[in-house]
Amino acid sequence: MRIGRSVLPTCFFATIGLIVAGADSPPMPKKDSSAVRTAVWQLPDERIGVRTAPILLLSRDDVAADLNLTQDQRGKTWDMIAELGRQAAELKGRSDKDALVLRRKIDQAQLEWLNRELSPEQNARLNQIDLQWEGPSALVTRPQISQTVHLTEAQKSKIREILGAAGKSAPTDLARRETVIRQVFRELDETQQQTWRAMIGPDFFVVPRTASAR
């Protein structure tokens, strides 16, 4: 089953404001004498299972390799993350109308950058990895996803129950994560399972860099 590009845009771009989260905030990338950027920050494994801004996924070596990002694209990624992070930091703590407008502009800047700097194929794959990164919670946290999969209210309630019971597990507990995914998957009928598989694409194995290779 194919999922058209028009199905996913509104769920594809999570707010970039999440990148200013204390110690996780990305610093400015460095440049060496040959003007080749060197990464000084990557989205940490502790964010696995948490919806985040797609551009932050591009900071990771494993995602960059999956998308076949060029060194130039990686350099531009770190520059853009730093710039959007700076803009978001200036709005931290503000909830006035002007701040909301500026946050939407930051989101729009991310969207435009991704469309400009990534190929359609890279954007489509990033979309899939974005859903796999968040995991099954995307079925109930993203209205457009639940609508596309045609979840019933009873299914959404059951999925929330499963996710709630697993809420205390560390996101990098891969065995527990796989168990939760299987439990949620069993709540979907065959057509819904096929739709979800089409949306997330080939498996992207998120293995914490601190874990033993398997």
C-alpha cells in the first residue's frame, strides 16, 4: 500500500521549540581550517520514543547514514539546528500572541529548509524514521496518523492504556520497546497494520550507542 505525500505533512514537522531543553540544547557547530563542519551535538538516545523536530534526527550519525546525507548536507544541518535553536531560545518562557506567531515561523523555516536541502526521497525516508523514532504513540498523539489508520475510539483507548502501562520504562530499553510495539500492533486489524507498515517503511534500528552491538 502506498501512502501519498499529501497524507503526512502536518504530522511531519514537530515544533522546533523542543530543542531548547536544558542540557540537551545543541551548541553551535565548529568549523575546522578546511571549512568542514564537525558535529559537536547529536540528538541523544534518551529521546527515543519522544516526538521531536525532524531536523534534529538529521544530527544523528545513524540517520544521516540511512538517508545518505552528504558532508555538505550534514554541515548545513548543524548550522540550521543552531540557528533555529537560537531563535527558539529567545522565545523560551513566552506565551504571548507574538511569541506564538514567531514559533510558527520557526516551524515554517524548518519545513522550508527540509524541502530545500533534502531530496524528495530523503524527505520521505526522514518522514518514516520520524514515525519509527516516536513509535506506536504516534498512532494516538498525531490526529492525522490515527485518521489515516482509521483507528476507532476503542482502539485509541486501548493503545493509550498499553502506552500508559509502559510509561515507566526507559525509552532505550529496546526489549521493552519491542514488546510494547507488538502489543499495540495486535490491536490493529490487518488493513490497519498494512497502512501503518506503509507509513513507517523499512525498519530503522535505533540502537543506543552505549549498548553492546547485536
